[in-house]
Amino acid sequence: HLLSLIEGTLDIARIESGKLTLNVRPMHFANLVQEIASMFELEAAAKGLAFRFEEEGALPAVVRADEKRVRQILINLLGNAIKFTARGTVTFRIRYARELASIDIEDTGPGLSSEEHARIFEPFTRANTPGPTAPGAGLGLTIAKMLTDLMGGELTVSSVPGVGSVFRVKLFLPEVRLAAGA
């Protein structure tokens, strides 16, 4: 717990100081998305939640991006959705058009009050969810937001208290078209 707090704080410090650089190169995007969906499907099932993976249209096999950072954004958002949803469904929806990946992570969790909504991406902010406090340092959303911003993307949230939340990520991920015979 303390180690993840220290690592998260260091990530934030590196991003804010401009010392975190992106390692942009070809990455297997469709495979990464499938792998993450499979991983979180198991995690949701272990908690008794339904998990839906919705791929709207074809995803490119290869895009140019920092794979570690794309993975970190998705893991932080999906992990939070499952952590804070006591019952119901977590949906991982993705579509790709004109080099833009649009990703929605929707849950049937407690939702956010307007005050929580305004501060949700600030470090160490935790939603006032009923019941026992979920583990974690409250840095996952901050890091996901900062990484998305660093990649020139956008991370937004819409939420209704008592109904759930939708975290929406938009990332510019140029497709890498492999030459014929390559």
C-alpha cells in the first residue's frame, strides 16, 4: 500500500516536472485491448459483477503510442470501476475512427456528487462511497488524467449519484499500416 503510494507520487512528480517522457513506437493495439478486457472480465467475475466488452467496429492491429502509458490509463480506470462497484455491471466500450480511439468505462457504482465530480482528478481524492473504504491511495484517476493529457488526449467523467459513472478517454493513436509482404 505504501509502495503504491510512493510510486504514484513519483509518477505525478515526473509528469509535472516534464521528466516523464513518452516512448512512442508501434504497439499491438487490438491485442492489448483484448488482453486487458480478459484480465478485467476475470476480476469482475471474482467480485460477482457482470463485465461487458463492446468493440464498436474494427480496431487497428498496430498504432503508434506509448504502450506502457496506454495500458496504465486503462488499468487505472477499469480497476477503479470494478473496485467501487458493489453490484451490477462494468462496461468497457471502445471505438476507433480517423486515428482517434474513444474509450468509455461505464459502471453501475455509487456515482459522484457534484462536489466529488469537481475534484475527482485531484491527487488523494477519494469518493465518499458507502461501506468499507476500498484500498488504494487515491492517485489512479490523477495519474490516468495526467497521462492522457501528456499524450494530447482527453479524459472526462459524467456521473449520476446512485446510478453510476462513465469515464471517457479520447486518444490520438495513428494507425501503423504494414507494407505488403512485410
